[in-house]
Amino acid sequence: MTFVPYKIDHLGIAVRSIEETLPLYTGGIGLKVIHEEIIADQMVRAIFLEVGESCVELLEPTSPESPIAKYMEKKGPGIHHVAYAVEDVQAALDHAKAQGLRLIDEQPRQGGHGKLIGFVHPKDTHGVLTEFCQKIEETEEK
């Protein structure tokens, strides 16, 4: 069953400033930064910190129009979403929809850290924004 999650991939945490927040996670908690990128279509800067086989993803808006900025206007900084690793994001989205859950993404889209992602609406998951993510197979350079 390729739609069944096999681990928690990451926890997304909305922050106002990565520069102000990062020392807590690297110094205070002792996590290691493993990836950083700007996700232009979501208007967000993302930092991934390793926690065993999972990650914490710090999300800083790069625009007041960013979904993360809008989220923080309503709820403030804090846990934004839980992401589950699956073998097939489309199969996971199709299964969720067949179970009556509303989807934010009907089709997978490109996410951070080289993954395909899709979200389930938090109104159907007891207020928790739920993400399915699939690692995209890396191709060897010739």
C-alpha cells in the first residue's frame, strides 16, 4: 500500500525570523542544519534541521502575502504542519479524498528539500494541517 505513511518526515514550524529562532534549535536543542532554500512560489525561506530520520522545518515568510505570513497573522508563530513520508503522494491524496477528507492539493506539487507534496485541509484533520511528501528519486549525473 503505497499511500500508507511510513514515518513522520518533518514538523513545519512557522517563525517570524530564522536568524532569531535558529540559535534555539542549533544551540539550545543541539540540532544540525542540513538544508536551506527559498521556496519562491510559497514566498517562504525554509531551513531543515535533522532529528534522527526526521526533520524540523523552520518556515519564515519572505512576503506579507505568503501563506506562512497569513497563518501567523491568525495564529502566531508555532507548529504549522505535520508531514508524513509516503511512497506515492498521489495515492495518499486519492486515498484521503476517498475517505471523505478535503484536499488543498488535488495533485502533488513541488515542495522543499526535493520532494513532491500534497496537503489535506486542517478542517478535516482536527485542526492539524497534514502534508504527504514523497522523496523524488535522484538521478545520477553522467
